[in-house]
Amino acid sequence: MSSDPFGRGASGLPQPSRRRFVQGLAAGGAIAGLGLWPRQSWAVRTEGVPNVLSGTEFDLTIGETPANFTGVTRTAITVNGSIPAPLLRWREGTTVNLRVTNALPPGSIHGHSTSIHWHGILLPANMDGVPGLSFDGINRGETYHYRFNVVQGGTYWYHSHTAFQEQAGLYGPLVIEPLEPEPFRYDRDYVVMLTDWTDLDPTYLFDRLKKMSDFDNFAKQTVGDFFDDVQQHGLSATLQNRKMWGEMRMTPTDLSDVNGNTYTYLMNGTTSLGNWTGLFRSGEKVRLRFINGSSMTHFDVRIPGLKMTVVAADGQYVHPVTVDEFRIATAETFDVIVEPTGQDAFTIFAQDLGRTGYVSGTLAVREGLRAPVPSVDPKPILTMDDMGHGMMGGAGHDMSAMSVGAMAGMDHGGMDHSQHGTTSMKPGPMATMDHGAAGMQAHPASETGNPLVDMQTMNPVPKLDDPGIGLRDNGRRVLTYADLRSTFPDPDGREPGREIELHLTGHMERFAWSFDGMKFSDAEPLRLNYGERMRIVLVNDTMMTHPIHLHGMWSDLEDADGNFQVRKHTIDMPPGSKRSYRVRADALGRWAYHCHLLYHMEAGMFREVEVKE
């Protein structure tokens, strides 16, 4: 019998002890030819780095390449033999031609078809690269010719939109030089692409999530935690809290579905041991273009000893804001400028939201230097307030102070009030009523009695000025969405003519994800009228953070008062949040709209948006 190629034991499950032992022991890299591909400092303007392609004509070949990030060789899916795919440099105002060839071998575990989506790029629908919507995909042996005008500048990225190929290595950075001079100065320019790698077959990982969604949650609360909480909060409050989480069949340490217990985190295609290094001379201004090209990971990024000035978000200029740390959701990009001085090396440190792992690199005056790497922060614990079940609006009191049993015994017209206030059980009939007067959130009828919906938020708020779970009061100045303000006014200028509210929904145990409790296969497209200015309101009814991406059009985030604030292509939605943004339907065709957590998208949190005349 042949050994299992994905490291599973006799039980069919991966062996976590071995997985943890090898994590980060190898420098890692995709193997091209006879050795690891060069990991020179990946400067945007560096000459002679084979992984930078610039101009208007590009030939990209998608194939399989052996890769070793953990001490074990696996088969990755690559572009021109590298992970990440080549850094593409375009120029605003040009027309690019990209010939993408599918060279996947017969019998590939990654399938026979492939695609590339140009994330955040404005282009015709048939160039967007989403199989089933934009085009049919690129079959083995075929070449697809992407051709479009480049009408924007900034930092973006590209990736496969076919099955789980993105997880297996098909992603790369994209830098577009703007026509107009940039409103800031810098001496060096580096891409810092953060990703997550697994030795598992991504299809197997998805199946594991469907069967055991909490497989990676090694931090469930213990008896010791129980007694600590009793000492701090009292027995009654602790028992009540445990009962609420128990009735939701959830745990307050459930921060991410897949984490460092499965993933090896990479920076520009190498592990922490590989120590990606960007060079500087003391006193220079260094631009770092951070791209989160991961499948499932939010990263919290800081450079101990250096302030970072954020100058762009999702490729668009923002008023400069200086911070110590920022959270970057899957698919987001942030450009920062740093001025390293006073020491020879600084650590670029990116830890995952769940505090299960990190990846680090270095800014240094020469290769081979390192600076101290900080410890991973303590693991955050979710609260009911994080879930949007804290202070109940007009109710005027914290419903979490009421026992679930007492609420369940109250006569509320048949509604299962174990969801009301602090917990969120299966939605009852009252869930569809308008609770505006009481300050409570209304919910779509499609969530009622829905086996794909295991919770609802009762009092969501924008949370734009909230640094996020695990980042509050940590002694560092942390970026928030409220800090991000575009350097330009609302590019459309019109008030939205209509509004669509969508709820992000899910069932943790079943690993089912959806909009309004309807998975993609059961939902009608969202239909927009060409040229209209409209508002999308998102309500997160789950305990997970979801980065939501609309293809083909900008998402103009509004502030808490409904005014235009910042232009983005990906809007992160923490638990218990309600955020709104404006969309100008200026792109005809069929477009994808989805959570950018890959396995959430594949599990149903995906909609089609159709723009018609």
C-alpha cells in the first residue's frame, strides 16, 4: 500500500505533532530547475530579479512545481515556476496583454482547468477571470488572452479563482505605476506579500472543515480557566457565560477556522527561517507594499522600533496616518512608509489573528542580519459584546446580565429567546420583525428557522474605530478603519438612489456560509442598474470576521454618519458589525461578490452581481 501523500495517519487525519515539529524548519521555496528560486530582496525597482515582469506583454504559464516549506516536498501550483507568482509591473494608461497558458499535467490534484483573477482591477467582465461568470476557465493545453486598459495605479494582486488553487500557490503581487506623481516620497520600494501554506491537499482540508470545523481550535477553555473566571467575575456570571456559549455550540476561542496548527505562514514565499530581507541605508524612506494573499488568515503586522505611516489602502491614496500596528484582512493591501534609523536591522512581524503562529522578515543594512523577534501576543477571548450581543440599544441595559433560563421563560410570542440578548440560537419567528424602535436589528425572513443559520446579531454597530479583537489596549497605536480617509472626495458625488441590506450568515458546526442564509446555488443574482449609485449595508450575523470583495466596481466605505470615507475593494466585517458602502454600477456584466476567506466562499458565501442597462 502506498503511503498517504498528504501526511495523514491511519485515522485519515494529519499528524499534528509532526506538523508542528517541521513547521518553519526549512527556509522553504518553490523548486525551479535544480534549486530554490532566488530570494533576493524583492524590490519593485530591483534589476535582475527573475520574478519581476514589467511592460505590456506578459506570458504566464500555470503548472505544477515541487515545493518544500516544512521539510516535506509537496506539489504546488505555480506561475512560471514560482511561489508567489511573478511580480507584475504595469503602468496606468497602457493596455496590457497577458497570455495565460494552462500547463497542468494530466491527473493533477489541482484539476484540469485554471484561471487568473486580477483582484481590485477595473476591467471588462470577460477579463475578470471567474469561471462560470466571466468565462469558461482555461482548460489544459489552452491559452487565454487577457487584454484590457489599465485605468488605475497602486498596489494590487492576482490569484486563481478556480477551486482551491489559490491555497496551493497560485497568487502573485501586482504593482501599477500611476500617471500622476505620488503624494509622498520614498527611496526604496518593496512588496511584502503574506500568505498561508498547507502541506494538506486543500480539497481534503475543506472536507475536514465540513466534518470538524473546530479541528484547529487547540485553545478551548479548561477547568483552570473556569476557576480563574469564577475568581474574577463570580460563580453565577461564569456559569451563565459558559451556558450561553454551550447553547450556541461555540467557543470564545474560535477565532479562525484554519490557523498555525495547520498553516505555515510565508512572507514573499519564504518562512521565518528563510528571513526575507529588504535592504536600506540609514535615514532612507522605505515604502513597503503589504499584500495579504492568504486563503484564510488575518495578519496583525508591526515592525518593533519603527513607526509605519499608512499612505494607501487597497491601491488608493489615503491621508497619511502613523501607527505602530495594523490588521490586514485577506485580500487587502496597505502601503506604508518607514524610516529605519538607529540600528542595523528591524523585524517585520506578522502574527495571525488567532495568535497561533507568525511569519517574520527583516529590514537590514546588509543581508544576513536579524533583529529580535517578539513573542506572539496572548490569545484573545471573544466576548458577547464582540458578537454584537452587548448593550441592547434602546433597551437601556446589558441583556447579558439576564440569565438565559429567565429569558427563555418569558412570554415573547413564541420566539426562542435563547437567541435574544447575549446568545443567538436558531432564529425564531420574531426575528423578521422590525425592531428599530427598540434598537434591535431586523433580520431577513430567509434566516427564520434556517438550518444554515446558527446565530444572529441583535445590536450590530459599525465598529470603524475599533482596532479589533486582540488589538485593543495593547499599548500600541493600532490602525482602524476610522483612520482611513481617501485623499479625494466621493468620486461619484451622488447620494445613493437605493439601498440593499445583506446579512453574512453561517453555521459553525456544519461549516455552512451564506448571504441571508441562502447559499450561492439557491440565491438569485443581485441586479444593479447600469450607472446607478447605490448603497450596500452588510450585517455580520456570525462570530467570524469576513473580508467581503465585490468584483469590477469600487466599494466606497461610509463613516458612521453615512458620509463617504474611504475607497476600497475589500471591506472587512468583524463579528457583530454593520457597515455600509456606496457602489457605482459602472461595469456591465456578471460579477462575483463573496467572502474572500477561500473556504467560506467555497462553502456558499458567494453571490452573483449582474449589472444591466
